[in-house]
Amino acid sequence: MNASLKALQSAKNKIAVLAALVSLVTGIHPGSLVAHAQAVGSEKSIVFEIKTQNPGSLITMDHEKYAKIDKKVTLVREYLESKGAPLADYTEILLAQDDWKTIIAISNAESSLGKRCYYNNCSGIYGQFGKGYAGLKRYDSTADWIVDLQKLIDRRYKGWTLKQMNGIYVYPRSSNWYAATTQIYNDLVEIEQQVETESA
């Protein structure tokens, strides 16, 4: 019995320290932070609660952030669906990439937004296989291709415009490739600006 009481007291002490740390990290004044440990049903069951003077503030910030994300997902998916693009099914994965607009734009020139992908490769990425043999990279899923294209952009084309990529990513330089990528990219920029404007 003594051991379980000591364990409970030790847990309460740890929670008190945690509450103090939370107040430092979050900038909440210690006077507005209430932490308590309470036995519920048995001596081993502990409830921990943190209260602030304005508990709704963090929830409001999160709600606004997620509402903005939801709006972007909805608008981009609707845009891709309006083009009959199979990539609409991967909207969330696309938007999770830093260069999602470039990825979608390139896929338009290379596979008509995913309508003509080979081996789940919707952007014509080539790879090295064995000694001196290169060919179209194969992916287990479209999601794998999306992530790999982002890695390729990070490694070789980070910060490049589509104009700079034309003639390097696609060789030789192609005015058709540039027109197909730029059209989609500009549409996606407009969608992004619409989300920002409506959220302001």
C-alpha cells in the first residue's frame, strides 16, 4: 500500500513539473495554468487537466488553419476532376508536397494529368537499371511516383521555374511542353490565391 501511495505522489510531482514546462513553452502565465492529479476509481488512475484563461484560442487557430487546408483540397480536387484527371484521387498527397503545382503541371505535359501513366509514372521519369541501361521508372503506386518526383525536384530542380526546366527536364526544349505545364501551373496559382483571399 505504501509503495502505491509513493508511486501516486511521484506521478503527481512529475505532472506538476510537466505543467510548469507547458507554461514556459506555451507562454501561458503560471497563474492561469491549473494542473491537478486526481485518483479516479483507484490509486493508480490519474487524470491530468490543463486550463487556460482563453481555452478557445488554440482551437480557433487550428480551425482556421484546417479550414484553409480543406478549402485548398476541395478546389484543387474539383479543378482536376473538371479536367477528367485521375490525379484528382491523389489530391491530398499532391498538396502534401512542397512543389505540388510543379508536379501537377509536369504531369499535364507528360501524361495529361494522369490519363496516360505507364507503370504509375505520370511524368516520364527515367531511371538507371543495371549496367548502362536506362528506362522509364516503375512505381508500385501513383503515390510513390508523386513522392519520388518531389525528391527529384529537391535534388536537381529546387527553385527552378518551368521555363528553366524546359530543355533540361524535357530534352530537347519543347514549346508544347512549356505551354502545357505553364497553363496548369498558372491555374493552380489562381486557386492558391483564391484560398488566401477568402481566408484573409
